[in-house]
Amino acid sequence: MNLTRIAVMLGACVLLLSACTGQKTEADTTAAPVGTPVPASQSENPAVTEVVWPREEYASLDEESRAAYRQTVEAQLAPGEYVLMPDGSVAENPETGRYDPQTFLETFPEASLPRQQVEDYTLEQVQVGFRVDPAAQGGDNTVRRYQVTSEALQGVTLVYRSGENHMNLCLIGLRTWPEAGADYTFGQQAVAVAEEDGRRVYSLSGTLDGSTLVQLNGTAESEEAFAAAAAAFAEAAPDLLAATT
């Protein structure tokens, strides 16, 4: 596996992990003003000319400015499109791969959602991550499209909500839909990982079939309240997402 491929996978995993915790990157887009014409080397590609690239040289920016650069590009992309940045990270439309449960089932008939209610939590959204075009090269600022298929699956997040609280079941590195009754194993200790709108976000890690990384992340009034909700989700996990039979 070459370094570019590794960078792409790491970039995609960072995006999935960010979605799992519920955190949002807020960057000042003024750090990456737009207006530069597309370089001559890129103007031959009609898709590229539709994006107005920020003026800065991406490689010279600090982390905050790179986030602003990506946001400037992301705001111009259609769902299903992405740009692979020079450091291997991915700029994409924020709506890429976000489905309500019914639309998800219509888009992926080979998957099922056997249980859309866990106690007082209701499934609100399914977020699906896709592997990027294997032909993409690091530093190639070309607008490309994801392969929105089960074969290009990278990971899935099921977003459940109960009042002001949410619980996300995240499967990271998923390559196919889990079989019904798949083996989920979770740890015993939840940890506080972030703050969201003044509320504490907790996380409980586990695995699917001993390999795929699984996380339960959500808000709660206390660690004890999160542990109780997480226990219900850990028990229900094999019935939340499965391949159709």
C-alpha cells in the first residue's frame, strides 16, 4: 500500500471519527479568501473550472487555515463530489452520504435497519462514508465523484435521538453490511471525549467481529446516564444494521 493510499484512508477515518463524536470544525473562511482563476494546468478539466480555488498555497497553510481552505471548496461541491487535498485529506460536500432511514433503504436495498427504535431513542439519520476514487492522487485538485455503492463502503454512522440527547453507533472501516446477529464486543468503561453545545459527549469503544472498529458516542446528563443508554445500544447493536437475507 503506497503512502498516498494510506493518507487517503487516514483522512477518511478522521472525517468519520469527527462525525461520530458530533463535533463540528468551525473555521474562519476569511483565512482562505477565494477569487484566484484556475491554474492553466487544471483548466483543461471542465469540472475543475467550476470550483473557484482559494488564493493560498495549501501546503504553506497552518492547520486552521487548511480547514478554512477545505470549507471554501466544500461549499462549492455537489453531494457525491470530493477533492483530494495535497496532504491526503478530503474536502467534500457536508451532505455527502447523509440519508434519512427511508432514503437509505431505497439507496441500498441490500442493507436493512431491523430496529429503528432503542428504548426512547429513534433513528434519525444514516451517514455513509465511501472510499475515494482509487485513481485520485495526492495534490491533484480535481473534482471527482464518490462511488456511492455498497462495494465502496468505508463506514457507517447511525444517529439516534431522544429529546436533547443523541447516540451515534459508528462502524469505522466497514467493508460490507454486517451479517444479522454479528458479533459486537464493547469495553466496560466510557470516556468523556468532547463538549457539544455545553453538554458532555461520552464514548464507548468496541469491535465488530473482532476487527471493525465500533464506537457508541452520545450526549447525556451524566456518565451514569450515558452508561445506561450505551448498555441498551450495545445489547441491540446486532439488530441495528444488517445485510438483507
